[in-house]
Amino acid sequence: MSAGHVDPSREAFDQFKSLPRDEAIQMLNLIRYREMADYPEGHENADRGWSGAQAYREYSRTTTPVLERVGGRVTWSGRPQVTLTGPAEERWDAGFVVEYPSAAAFLSMVTDEEYQQAVINRTAAVADSRLIRFGVREDGPGLP
């Protein structure tokens, strides 16, 4: 399996920022946890012996107020069971969709000082992830 993807590349983030910022977006998140969280030395959670899943729960707990403050909300979440199409070795522990009133709201969240402190928990928790931006369909939900 390839090395994990935890943070966006500069190129991907620049591409995200080049898209319209005033439209509602949805972000698909696929997460694979580390067996044990990997905190930087000296971090207050470094010696807690948390699993990746526990560290991700802490990330969720500490970022929810910021998410709500920018108008974001989780619209769907689930636990993947089997990959029918795609690499069999690419497995996920969690999947969810977050909707934001605009891409600007997402950018506001990720640059928020409180979020910046909390994201350390995500970095410690995640072995691999996918974060994919979707535009919200004007004609409503349904198959394309």
C-alpha cells in the first residue's frame, strides 16, 4: 500500500482555492486510523496511549464548535464494510460528508486558530485519508 495521505498538497490546496468560494460545497471524507495515535513529543495527549480512533474522536469533539460556527454540518456518516469497486487494499475505517454554506466557510474553518490547535489530533489519528470537494447540484439529489 502506498504512503498515507493526511494533509492536502500545496498544489491541491491552490486548486481548491482557485474554484468559486461563494458556492455551497460538500466534502467527502474517507479516513483510515493509525493503530496508535502519533502525537508530537510534549503534546498534552502524547502520553495518553490513545488509539487513532480515540484521537480522531478528540479531533471531532474539539472541531465541532468551529464547524458549527462557520455554518458547516455533517450530512452523512457511516462505517465502510467492503469495497466493491476499487483497490482491495484501500480500506477505510470511517466515511462522512460535511456540507459548508460556501468554500469560503471551509477556508475560514481551516484557518481558525481554535481549529489549528485541534487539527493536531487529526494528524496524530490518521494513517490515510481522502478529502474530496463536490459542488452541490442545483437540481437536487439524485443520480447524475
